[in-house]
Amino acid sequence: MKPFARLCAMCVRLLVTSPLWWVLAVPVLVWRWRHPAGGWLWFLAFVLAGAVALGVTVLLEAGGGLYGRIHLAGAERVFLASAGVALLVLSLVLFVVSAALR
Amino acid sequence: MASPIILEVRGLSAPPLLRGEFSFILREGDRLGVYGHSGSGKSVLLRALMRLMPYRGEVVWHVARSSVGYASQRPRLIPRASVLQQILWCAQLHGVSLSPHGSRIHELLEQWGLQPRRQQAVHRLSVGEQVRLEMCCAMATASRLLVVDGLLEQMDERTRATFWEEVDARCARRELAVIFATHSAREAEMADRVLILHEGRPLAIDTPDRLRALAEEQTVQLRSVQARLKRGDKQEEVQVTLHRRPTMEDVLHTLLQREGLP
């Protein structure tokens, strides 16, 4: 369980230090504040923003270096699982923050 | 008794870059050097071995892939991560337990001269430091096999000495096997066996001594040594002939001549 938690922490850190994630997540936060649309739709938007940012980090940053390392270590499944958990946790945090702001 | 097999390669090729068929076995504690000129297919061979590109033939791993450390010719580092994070992330992906405050991480940082830079972002490191970090990550994750693709030439003498010290000690204890690609004849001779390739084809694979036996002893004549005689202003030309051991470059030339290749 500990290695999985460490990988989750790695994904969270990759996301919160990603400029792209902030570029995508902040507008979603602002729109959610201004438009009172369905709550779960916004949650999905946060998840999508995170997924795009993490995908770009893994596949494109440093010439796909991180993807190469994941593939090399044979850690595709565990990384996907930990990335999923990290995405849900971060999106939930943003969702709660945006709800509190309204 | 022979050491356990780590990797078996049978009839490996990856056209159009790797046209020949490569077959060899790597055992625990082995150091295999892949030697050839630039563009001969060394990196392609290593990438095919690591299953990072499509290939034909058989590559059988007898160890878990997570126990293999790979140092790429172009360091694949996350620019915004710190040096410490980069090493920890690599270790985590390979399932290696490294604590940021543990002795192993400090040992690695000291060994590769990265201790003063541990909190620095990767993009702020010099090229040499990035090379050392790539090697450090590979060393941290290589518990059974280390694959180094052309990074040795990019290291300074001191870092290379550190690398060989660590590799020699771990190979002697049969903890680790190493495959490294190089275009330096001197570096290739550090291996127990050398695989010589040319234009994507294997020319020979053997111990450095046996390969050297294929090439003739080299003689170099120095003609321009001039000595001033004590009396008078006469100058005399002295011829000096040096005999030197054949290098891997000489072996490569001999093999190319035998095969009738340019």
C-alpha cells in the first residue's frame, strides 16, 4: 500500500507543479463561480483538466521521458491507478473549494 | 558453475536500422560493451533490448523489468522536479524503497556529486550534472541489470572512475550485470566481453583479449625526431619505432577488411 500511496503523492505533485494544470483548472473554477450549472458537470471538468495536464506531463514533457520510465519499469497499471486516485482527490478538493466560494 | 542467466537474445533485428541478427546471453556479473562508430546502431540495439521499439527475434528477460536501470543517451528528466524528487520518483516507479532522509539516497547523491544540488530544479542543472543525475537514477533502480547508452563519453574522468568503481564492486559480488554502448575504444575494453557492430550488423562478440588477437600488433614510426650533435651544427634524423597493443578500433578495422566492408 505504501508504494501505491507514494505514487499517488508523485502524481499529485506532478499536477500541482504543472503550469498547464493551473491554466486549465483556474478558468474552470471561475466559470463554476459564475455559472450555476449542474455540480457533477463541474467535477467532471476538473477531472478532465487534470487528466489533460497529467497526460501532457507524462507523454510530452522531456520528450516523453516519464512515459519511457513508466514503460521501462513495467509500472503502467499501477501508475494509471495511482494517477486516477490522484486526479479524483485533487478534483474533489477543487470541487469543494469552488462550492465554498459560491 | 555458471552464473544465472539474466538476458537471452536470439536472432534480434530491427530493420532498417538493425539489419543483422544479434544473439547472445548475459549472465549475472557480466559486463558487456557494445562498440561501434556513431550511427552503427548501438542505441537502437539497446532500445530494442529494453523493448522501447519494435523488433524481430527473441529477447527473453529472466529478471523483473523493474530491476533494470536504464540510462539513456539523452537524459529523460522532468525539468521542474528537484534533483531529490527525480531520484525518488524513478525509485518509486521501479518499486525501490528510498526514503528522502535515508542513508542510501545520501550515499547516491554524494557518489554522483549532487549533494549540494539536491533541492535544485533539474532545468537549472548544467548538462554534465544532468548526465550525472540520469546515471544516479539508473544506479538507484538497477538491482539486477544496468543498461547505459553512450553516457560514459559525456562524463568527466572523475565521474567515470566513480561509475567503474561502483560497477566493478557490484559485478564482482555478482549483484549486477551491465550492458553499455560506447564509441570509445578505451571504454569498450573495460568490459568482460565486447560486441562490435557496424552499420547495424554484428561483426564479433568476444573478450577484449581474444578480439585483440584478431588484429596485428600496430607499429608507429616517428621520423621527425631531430637531435643536435654536440660538435658542429649537423642535425641527424632519428627513427623511432613504437609497438602498441591493438585497440578495439584496430580490431574493427581488421574485421571490416576481412568482411570486405568499407
